[in-house]
Amino acid sequence: MKRYYTFLTIGFVLTIALITFGAYRSKNGTVSTSTSESTVETTENATDEAEFTSEKNELLSELANAAFSLPPKLEEMGSIENLPDLSTMTIKTDPNSVVTDEEAENTIESIFTQDTGLPGSSINDDWVRNYADSTAETVDEFRQEKKEHLQASLDISYHAYVQNTILDKVIDDTSLTLSQEARDYGYKAVLWSLANSAKSSGLSIQTVLEVYYDNDFADLQDLNNIKVNLKLDGERFAKEALLIQYIAQTQGIEVSDAMIDQYVQEINSVSTEYYTRDTLIDTYGADRVNFEVLKEAVLKYLESQVNVMEEIPEETSAPEETEEETIGAPWWSIGYTSAETKQNTNDYQPYYGGVSDYNYTDDYDDPDDFAEEWAEENADDYDSYEDAMDDAYDIWEEERGDD
């Protein structure tokens, strides 16, 4: 049975905007509604509901048909002025983490238990040799393999955080003027990115929109908020693409086979699938691979030019919670780092690739209620409604145990 997950960043707080339909008048502390007013309200609500359903389906259809596209040429994107001096920029960050032997041991025992249902301490060489997602022959080799994978993932996450923090600051400190072509590209890129997130996470597109924009998607106001945020994110996407191309051109950064090979090596260091340059291009297309390789090269250049200071966080004070959130997507897929405040009832800064302590079942007290809602929302992702229910109960058991 296939399991689907959404990854949300730490500190994510799910809030739902409560919207009440209809106009009610209070008189002397009581609620009263005349017959004529009720008829008008019912008609207006029906009209609003029809309009909401039509526009919602139109947006979902647009997302379902979204496709990857390259940004316009640099000269068609807009203009850049006042690019900051990178050598004077300082970024502070926590030190990168180091995977311990104990963490690696816990990981392989967990994999063994999930695969066999037996206690992790029972892991043995025979099982390792027959485990499809590893080339190891012994438990010791398997432990080292997973330790290297975990460390590679941490390294990638660390540098991605540093690079995207730099990119955010450079975008915010630079005067960027976007052409209409750039704005159109950015909007389409956001739609594709969200659709790609839905595909990679196994969730429906509507669920992705609801989680990503922290929006109940229940009425016209919710829908209009989402549309506004899509345009804002599209502008951010376009600014990023403009800056990436500008730096690549001014610094003479061009994609080469060697760069693609290095990129493939990084993917293989954290992936259970093995890619070559050719298989990666066959899978994702040359345009997309070249775009991602160029972007990564520019981000590495930015990191090399900025002073990065690692600071050990003080243990006496708890970190301030944020309302950032993430939709699960391949770590190397197109993502963006928005520092702009969304025009919504909830402010947050999206960033792909985070991991959270948020659980699917947090908002439920009864496993049956959770299972029914899970199955209804995600039935299209399973072979049958019963499979969706079974998976929901498995998730409840994993997250809540005997609660």
C-alpha cells in the first residue's frame, strides 16, 4: 500500500478562517431575520456558491494542466539595478548537524521493522543482502550507507538554507523591474510547482493549495485570497529567475556536462534511485535539468561570495516559532523562497523541502473521524475507498499509538 506524506516546517500552526454566510441583524441582543431578507440572502448565497464552484474548478483545471517552462530570455525579463556588494554581506546560521552512529542504527532498525514487522534488533546480514533499496551486503555496510545518506541530506539542507537566505536578501536589496512576460512566466511557474508538489507528495491539488496557503478554500473570499497569493508568489518566482539569469550572464556561468554529472552525483547521494546524466534528462527533460543545474551553480556562487557565520544557538531560550510551511517535493525540483508577506488572513513564508513535527491526526480526537475525512479527501490517490481508510488507520496508529 502506498503511503503519502506532506512535509511541513517546524512551528506550523494550522489556522482556519471562519467565514459566515448571510447577513444577520441583531436587535435587543437577539438574532432576527425577516422572510424577505432570508429570501434575498438565500439567492445571493446560491449565486456566490455557483460563482465559487465555477472559479474554483477553473483554477484547479489550470493547475492540473500546468507544465514546466523556461523563463524568458534575460533581456525580456526586465531590469536590475543596485545589486548589493556580496563581499560585505554576512549571513548567520546554526552549524550543520552531524549524523551519529546511534542515529544511523536507529534508521536501519526502523527500516527493518517497517519491512518485516520484527524488532529492529533482529536485523541481520541475510535480510540486508535481499533488501532491494541497498547494495550493502552486511548490517555494518548498511548502517554506514544510511549514515552517509543521512549526512548528505543534512549537508544539502544546510547549504540550501544558507543559499536561499542569501538569495532572499539579494532579491530584497536589489531594484528589480519585471516585464509582463516575466510576470506571466512567474505565475505559470508557481502553478507548475504546486502541481508538481501534488504529484510528488501524492496529494490532491486542492489539498496542496489548502495546506500551502493555509486556507480552508471554502468560499469566494478564500479563493480570491489564493489568487492574490499566487500572483505574489509568481512575482517572487520571476524575480528569482531574473536574478539567476543576470548573475549567470555577468559571471560567465554556463551549464556543462561536468556540472550535470556533479548534480547527478548529489542526487544519487540522497536518492534510493540511481541516475546517470542520460537517465536524469530522459526522466525530467533537458530544459528542466539544465535550468536546475544553472540555478544551483548560481546559488553556490552566491554562497562562496558571502561571509557565512555559524553560531551555536543558546540553549536557554527556545526558538521563536514561525508560520513557514512546505509541500513535499523532490529536493531538487524548482522551489522558491518568499520573504514577502502574503495578503491573506495568515502570514507565512513558503519554502520547499522542510520537515515537521506536525502530524496529520493533530486536529482529530477520534480515529474514525480522521479516517473518514482522509478517505474522502484522498480517495483519488488510492485504488479504492477501503485502501484509503486502511491507510488512514495506519497513519493514526503510527502517530497516536494506543491513544
